[in-house]
Amino acid sequence: MSGILYFVPTPVGNLEDMTFRAIKVLKEVDYILCEDTRTSGILLKHYEISKPLKSYHLHNEHQATEKVIADLKSGQNIAIITDAGTPGISDPGYLLAKAGSDNAIEMICLPGATALIPALVVSGLPNNEFLFAGFLPQKKGRQTKLKQLAEEKKTIVLYESPHKINTTLEQIKEFFGEDTKASLSREISKKFEETKRGTINELIEFSKSKTLKGEIVLIVNNSI
């Protein structure tokens, strides 16, 4: 019989956000796929998990997936984790999930940490319907994507890095309008967690007034 492929969320900040079930699964699988063995090694050491770690990241996932599927078919149980959050959500995991589906592999994704839901909840913006757009394209297709998103009536969730947030906010102002309601959350579940809410103009002033650190979740809605 084939083994089981587990998608295991890991904390986006506080290590105590790890679930009991996630710890149990990681202790029982044959090996663990991870983005960075050094980063994941810190988490596993904290929870006294001693299982082989194998690199699985954006630069090798195409080559590595075939071997992982073969191991699963041989009966091994395997877990995939990322540096933070849920595998496959703006992180490696999709290609493996597709290959697992194509090969009739049993797959289980544990519920757990992800940055977008906490940021969406505390944004104060409508969350009954929302569109998760992840990271915007870096260059090609960026303006086209922004034009498409600007037509949306739903709340939009974006991920952004600190060194690009000012540019992104200015572009949202350009395409969505200066009265667009927005919320910026950073360092979610960490010591310096912070959320700023207001119009896009107010968020631009806030972002330019200080040096932001940590991954950022940006929530925007131009229909209210």
C-alpha cells in the first residue's frame, strides 16, 4: 500500500502556535520535506523531533517530486513543511499535491497556522467573501493584475515584503483609488505584531514614517 503525504502547517511567528497533532505527525513520518533545513531544524529541535530532513523548495521541487512520489508508492509516510505557514499557500507544495492527486496518493492537510486569516479577521474589512491573491507578479503582468483586482468588489488579501511595500501601496492608490480602505499587518504572532488600518493614503504615510520589518499581509477593499 502507498504511504500518506501530510501537509503540516508550521508557526508563522510564535513557536507555541504548533498543534499537538502536527507534532505527533512529524514524529511518526519516515521523513520530512522542508524549504530550509536550518530553519526547520530549529523548530524540530524545539519539539524534540528527530526525523530525516530533505530539502524541497522552489528551486528543486520539479526534480524532487518524482522521488517523493516513488517513496510514497513504496509505503513511506512523508510530511511536507515550509519555513512558516501552510505548504502550498504562496509556498512550495502545489506541485507535490498535484502529483499526489495524479498518482492516487492519500493526502492529508492538517489545519493550522497561516498569515492571511489572522490579518483578514483583525482588518475590520468584510470577510464573508474575499479573494486571496498572494504575491503580486514582480514585473511582467503586475499592472494587468492590479487592474483586474481593482475591479473586484470583494476584500482582497495580498502578501508583500518590507522592501516593496511602499511601491505596492502607491500602485494600489493608483489603480484602486486614494479612498480605498485597507489594513496592513506585519510580524503576525511575533513579539512586535502590528496592524494599521485606514485609507490607502493613511497606510502610505504610516509605511513611509518607519522602517517596516517582517512579512506583510495587506488587506484592501475599494467597494465600501
